[in-house]
Amino acid sequence: LMLVPAVTMRSFSEEFKTGTYEVLKTKPITTSQLIAGKYFASFFVVLIALLPSLLYVFTIRELLVKGDLDAGGIAGSYVGLCMLVAVFTAIGICCSTFTSNVIISFLLSAVGCFIFYNAFEAVSHIPSFSGGVDYYLEQMGISNHYKSMSRGLIELKDVVYFLVVIGIFLSITKRQLIKYQYYI
């Protein structure tokens, strides 16, 4: 929740602050290619930061006296973690386009990730929303979809949810960058 905003906070906000965004726009790349480059660079940096956690899996497997690890559960957890990182990266890249201040970008991203992870589930537990609306509110949040994947259950609806949320935040990013070009 803090690593991804720290990685993505400088994506576009630093470009705006230093004036290098104008230089980037003179290059023969489209806005979508620029967003994709920044998105995948940040995504892979966070994935590389998560790689040492695989050492725990191998260590525990070797230290087991009896039985075996649940390989499906572990694989599902890592797939869910990758999808969670992908969504948080999209949120962080999007929040980076809202301001030229890096600290504000970090805070917006951290709050945005927290809200999209926890808020929908918390609001669904309000008693006045019980009776049908609570289910739909809970389905809108990241937490519900991540929890089912972290148990090893990878369903198409969860993968589609993560891809749709990523698409929404990257399209907001593109819209912000196009809007920023008119202010230059």
C-alpha cells in the first residue's frame, strides 16, 4: 500500500514540475505509448521488489517435515498480488497526473489505493445498505476480489474486474494528459 505510491509518485508529477513533459511530447510517441511505458516500468519495479518474498516459499518448503505446501494457494496468492500491484500502479500513475508536487502525488495515490481497497467493503457493512445494495458495494471494491484470489481461487470475474479497473484508471490518466496539453 505504501510501496506502489512511492514508486509511482514521480511518474508524471516530476515531469510537470521540471518541464520535461514538453520534451517528451516532442518525441515521436503517442500519449498511450507514454502512459504504457511509465505504467509497465513502475509495475515491473514493484514486481522486482516482491521477488525476494519467493525465498520464503522455498525455505518453508524445504523446512517442512511432513506434508507439502498448497502450491495452488501460493500460486493464486501471487497471481492476486500481481493483480493488486497492477491496480495500485494504475491508481498511482493516475494520481501522478493530478499535480506537479511529488508529495501530494504520493498522498493522493496512497489514499486512493486505501479507499479502493477498503472503503467499498466498509461502506457495504453499514446497516442501511443491507438487503441487496451491500453486495454490489462490496463487489466494487478491490478487497473482495483480492481475497478470493489470495485463497487460490482464480476466477475470470476477478481477473476481468482487475483489468477493467486498470483500464479505467489508465484512461483517466490519458484524459488528464490530454487536458494538460491544452494548458501548455
